[in-house]
Amino acid sequence: MSGIIKKAIFPAAGLGTRFLPATKASPKEMLPIVDKPMIQYAVEEAIACNINEFVIITGKHKRTIEDHFDYAFELEDKLKKSGKKKLLKEINRLNRFKIAYIRQGYALGLGHAILCAKPFVKEEPFAVILSDDIIDTEDTLLKDMIRLYKDLEGPVLALQQVPMSEIHRYGVIDGEKEWDGVYRIKNLIEKPKIKDAPSDLAIIGRYILTPDIFDILEKSKPGKGSEIQLTDAIKKLLHKRPVYGYLFKGKRYDAGDKLGYLKATVALALKNPELSEQFRSYMLEVSEGLKNV
Ligand code: G1P
């Protein structure tokens, strides 16, 4: 499996309005979950799949993302001198990733952000990772999708069943079951109303795409929310080749939303070896307290 997908795109140019005022001057992707910014979880997920070339699509107020993955001489020197080896290793690791940055300029939507990466991707299949969809570190969603891509030789979108009350927040598919957990996609609608939703299968923030999507994106007109939508381009791709959906049954946190962000923080804090014991007893204390409210 190793090496079939070598490149990943991380769109990070959005305005992060759901987190204002926190995101007025700093990127949503840099909001920490326990001790790492969201974008770092996303990059590490790609590394775990042997992907080793990354492009982050950035925009205004996003410079701290570049700083985060850059060499920090003063800090590293200080950590070295004070003998903080473990922390030094952790910090030093971050500037070894090969990351390119492309500025989107105008926030014209997810489809447009992906199109910005065309000169970097060239003629290869690639992964798209939306960093505010946090996948539990014990799950192997992206690995499974890459395996499926290899078998089916077609684009693969991650899907999750969501309550109909939340369907308007997602791209939604209509598909035929190929086998358990794998769908051949027949149609896609970006953020439909409940009455227009063809199913409860929502696209979540992991995609394996092929470079023929760029030709379509180049000709795409703005769709929902007056943005160039990736979902619309994938719908057009259906005329050219089969596209598949992979139903994810593990844990995902929509950390682009305040409640999802809090849930991700609690879940990952409970798994953090340094914090889990104390945090667990604090959570028990809180839940006891809630019984009396
Ligand atoms: C984007 C996509 C949508 C997808 C979602 C997953 O929407 O446009 O199709 O379901 O990501 O998180 P956004 O959340 O950026 O509005």
C-alpha cells in the first residue's frame, strides 16, 4: 500500500466564523486540542498513511500555521540548554515535514481551494484532509480509504451517517451499496434541506481524489453559498468515472463547531497519558455535580 498516495492537501483558508471572536486574528486550524493545534493532528494522520508531501492552502491571518511547522531556533536552543529532551524532540520533529504553502487570496470555497493546489499535485492521485474533522487517533479511516482506492482505482469519499437534523451542514450522497460499507455514488448534493436530502450519508472531511477533478474545477461556477463547491465538481466527475463512498463507523469530532470542539478536547484529554488519570477523576466530579443541577 505504501506510496500510492504521496500528496495531501489541507485547505485552511476559511474565515473560521463559527469560532469568532477567537478566530478574528488567528487561524481556526491553530486552535489547540489538548496540546496540539488541529492542523497538526491532520498532518500526523497523513504521515501515518505514508503520505509525505503536503500543501496547506492558506489565506490572510494564517501565518502562524507556517511558523508552527518552521524551525524555531531560539526555542530549540533554550530547550536543549535546559535538558528538556522530550519536548525538544517533539518541537524539532515539526520542521522536518515537507510542507508547501499556497495562498488562496479570495475565499471562493472548498473547490477553489483544491484547485489552487493543482501545480503542486500535477498528475497524481491525492488526499484531501479537512483539519476540523478530527478522526480518533485509534481509527484508520484514511488508510482504509487508500486501500480501497488501490482496489477500485477510483476516487473515494469518506461518509458518515448523520442525524437528518444535521444533514444541511454536509455534502450528501445517493449511492448503491457495492458491499458492506462501500457505496458507488450516484448523486451528490451540497448542504441540502432535509426534504431534498437523498440519504443520511454525509461526506466527512477525507477524500482521495484523482487529478481529473482539476479540469472540472477550472470550469466550475459558484454553487451553494456562492462558493465553488468540491461536491458539485465530484458530481460532474460521475459522468467520467465511478466514484466511491466509504462508510466510516469510528469516532469523528466536528471540531469546526463549538460543541464538537469541546467533545474532541474531552475525548483526547481522556486518552492523553499525562492527563488521563487526573482528567478522568475531574470529569467524574463534574458529572456527579451535574446530577444535582
Ligand atoms: C465541507 C464540504 C461538505 C462536507 C464537509 C465535511 O463543508 O463542502 O460537502 O460535507 O466539508 O466537513 P464545510 O464544513 O467546509 O462547510
